[in-house]
Amino acid sequence: MHRWVKTTLRDTPGLRELALRGGSWLRTVACAEPGLYTLCYHRVPAACQDGFAAQLRFLRRHGDFIDADTAVARVAAGWPPGERAFLISFDDGYADNVDVALPVLRALGLPAILFLVSAWIDAPPQPEGERLYLNRTDVAAWCEAGLRVGSHGTTHARLSRIAPEAVAAELSQSRSHLAALTGQDIVHFACPWGVAGHDFDPDRDPGLARASGYRSFFTTRRGHAARPEDLLLMPRHVVEPHWALFEFEALLGGPKLGWRFHGTA
């Protein structure tokens, strides 16, 4: 029943907007629990640049933006009481992440991590002559801006559908290829699609990631991270740059009534 409701709301824009507007009357990011809230963006079209910037400015009123290494270190140590922070991530490696999102990040002075599919950098799944995905020059520009890169696999395979040996290869090959490309130690992994039990085996794949040298395994379950146990099942909120601010209030926020945490705004 719960899955049916979620699917209906997702596929019916009018109902979804009505539900989220109602939710924003009851919830607010200002009352979100302490912890790490990771945002998962994909494409950021040029038409959404101003909206994307407005989202980040809005969230900055309610917590700090931190980089992936700092985020994972804080989670590993046990999240500091009373602190709320946000981590910006991008999946797949779209060209507009550099063309459109990067100027916003620079202007606001915010860190972010780009989860790349290593095989797509030299052989992207796009029509010939188009630039849908990042190339080596783009990745270099991202790194020169002081931003982090993580792995999104070698081929964007659905881990749940392949054997353990193939999962290990997806993890280790992408890690070594991206390290050679960027000069960074690739220690953060974002699982393609990221739904436990459907897209990856939660009893197998996070452990294989740790054995391959990763410190974190990001999923797409909503919520926030605050405990060391979260490191290999890190929650992320899949968000869109065209969303109105009330959608962030409804999906990331905590109850408006009876909550004493006032955040950093």
C-alpha cells in the first residue's frame, strides 16, 4: 500500500504538489533533526540555474554545507549533538554539472562530490557529436575547483543482478580508473539507483565496497546519517533543481510543533 501511494504521487504531478504543499505546512527544514542530509542531483539544466542557487541559499540558512570527507569523518565519529549539515552530490556525470552547477558552487563557496561512471568518461552513452556527459577536460575543471569525485561504478550496473565477482570488479576498476584520472583517492561510492533489495544486496554489496577500499556506500533511501552504522548505507535525498522550496520543507523538514532544535540559522 505504501509503495502504491508513493508511485501514485510520483506519477500524478497535481496530487504530488498538493501533498507536498500540505506537508510543508506541517514540516520545516528549520526543525529537521541534527545529522547529515545528502542531496542527490542529476542534471542541472541552464534554465534551472537560478532555482538551483536559490535552493542552496535556502538550505544554507539551516545548516552548514560540508565536503564528503568531512561528512563521513563526522558520521564515523558519531554525529556532533545539535549540528545539522548538508552534502551536495551529483550522479552520473552530466556535462551541465560543470557548465551550470559548478559556477553556482563557486559563487556560493560550497563543496560537492561528483559520482562518476568511469567507463562513460571516454565512451559516454550519448549520440555522436553531442556532449551530454562530462569528458576528461570537464572532470579536470571540476577537480581544479577543489571538488571531490566518487565512484558510481564502472558501467552503472544494477549490482543486485550481477554476481559477487562482477560487483567487486565494478567497484575496484572504477576506483582505480577514477584515481588515475583525478589524482584523488576515491573512497566514496554511490550505488546506481540505490534502492536496497532492488538495486543492491544490502547484506553483500556494502561489504564488498568496504573490501575494495571505500569508506562510504551511498544509497537513495531518504533520511539523515548520524551513526557509524550509517556509513555503508548512507541515506540521500534525490532532489531536482526545478523544485520549489516548499518541496524541500516537506521532504527534508521536521515537525513544526514540539521540536526544540533551532539549528544554525
